[in-house]
Amino acid sequence: MNQKQQRVSSCELAFRAKFIRTFDDEYYELKGSMAVERKGKVARLADIYYRVRSAQNHQRCQIAKRKKPEEELILHQ
């Protein structure tokens, strides 16, 4: 990881992000530390954090992403 890239923790993700997408193509809306899927499924962010592929803010701008599940979730600048 180079110096410009910054890892995003699950706590920081709960604060910064509004929407997340997983590697399983599930879309969640974040409500604090809880994630609510379109179909009504509810999960704790801590439980799905390692499956998160990308995160968006309230304006739907991408703020974090990872290309592979084994990589770190990196703040997008």
C-alpha cells in the first residue's frame, strides 16, 4: 500500500458511507453500524465488512473500494 492510500476501518465506513456493495452483488444502505439490503435483510456492518467491494457517500460518489476480497478496503481520493 503506497502512502497516498489509506485503509478504511468498519467504524470509519459507518461514519463516511451511506451505501455499500459487496462482492456477492448485494446492495446495502447503511444506518449507523447496521446495513439494510433492498429486500429488507439486515446485517451488522462488522459482519459484512470483509465482503464490501465499494462504498458510496450520500451523494452516491464512490469513497472506498477494493478490487479483490483479500485486499484492504482503500479510501478513494
